[in-house]
Amino acid sequence: MKKLLFVLAIVAVFFLSSCKSELQKDPYVDFDEKAFSAAKEKWASLNSNNYTFTYNIKSDATGPNKKKYHVTVVNGESSFTITDDRDDESQSDREEINRYPTVDSLFKLIQDCYDSDSAFVAEKPKGVRCYVLSVDYDEATGIPTKMEDYIQDDGTWDGGWFHMYITDIAVN
């Protein structure tokens, strides 16, 4: 009986010490680098210069965005149309579409977010548990279909979220 209690005490000390170190863990970026690399390689293997996709962005800076940017790439050159509740196109619309005119620019956006998030958490900001960079990919093409980038914190941080949804993917 004493041996059993001794073993249980050792196990309990182990679990308690591992919980404490987990609570004190430095902030980190939660990102699946293997899935990112595999999707990027899948896209590159298609070697396509002709495709279309639609994207929509929501962020703490813009709030909900009803605009959808339809991108068409023919022979590597991109063009776009914008749909929303209005029929006008503003300068900011043109700047926005120029940020993500190709699938390769979407992958660059993901890499840039990861690098930026990593630099942010490396400074060990107080109250931040982790930065989550969650990306879903189209199984057939590897094209990102959803990207979410946000802070998990203790409630002291305001902002720091970005959501992008990619739909209507067609590769020729």
C-alpha cells in the first residue's frame, strides 16, 4: 500500500509540475507549417497561369466587409471585379485588390503574417497566450480557402484579428 501511495505521489508531482510550466509558457504562434508547405507545393505542381477565385476580408481595422473581389488570372496577368451593395469603385478598392492579385500573393500573405506574428510573440507581450494563424486549403489545388489570424489573450488586448475567405476557385 505504501508503494502505491509513493508511486501516486510521484505521478501527482510530475503532473502538477508540468501544469505549472504550461501556465508559464512563453507566447507562441499556433500555425501548421507542414500543411502550409504541402499546400504551397501542391499549388506549384499545378503550374497554372490561368485561374479564378473570389475573396472577402474582415479585420479589426475594417470590420465586416461585404465586398467580394473576383480575381481572374490569364497567362499570369490578373484582373478583377468588385461586387458589393454599391456599384462604385474607390481608390482603396484598387489598392486592396493589388495586395492579393494572385494565388502566390495569398501564400506570401500567409508567410508574412506568420513572420509578423512570430516577431510579435518573441517580445513576450504580457497577457498574450498565443497568436493563432489558422489556414484551410483546397484539397485539389492547395489554394488557401480560409485564413484567420488572431490573438488569444487574457482580455487585455484589443484588436489583432484578420479573416480572409477565398471561394469560387477554378483552375484551368
